[in-house]
Amino acid sequence: MSAEPFPWREAMAIGFGVLRLSSREFWALTPRELASAIEGLTGRTSAPMDRERLEELARRFPD
């Protein structure tokens, strides 16, 4: 399985261009907070994340 990079370009475009966040505000957000903000704009598009998906993301994007 090849890991896809996190879509930073899209995340920043929404954070800065649509939500009008400052750099400080954007980089202070957790991924869950950013996802919630995007969901507020677009509506829920999928089912909540299950444990398997969370573990996959943790492997792909360790920090």
C-alpha cells in the first residue's frame, strides 16, 4: 500500500481562502477541528471514522 501525502494544499486553501483564518489560527487547529470547520461549510459527507481508519491514518501520518 502506498501512502498518499496529506492534502496540505487543499487544507490551506480552505483554511486561508474560505475560512479566512490567519496563519496562527490555522496552524493552531487540530486536524479534527479543521475537519469540523470544513464539514460546517460542506456538510457531512461520510460516516464517522472507525478505529481501522484511525489506525491507518496514524500509520500514514505519525507525529
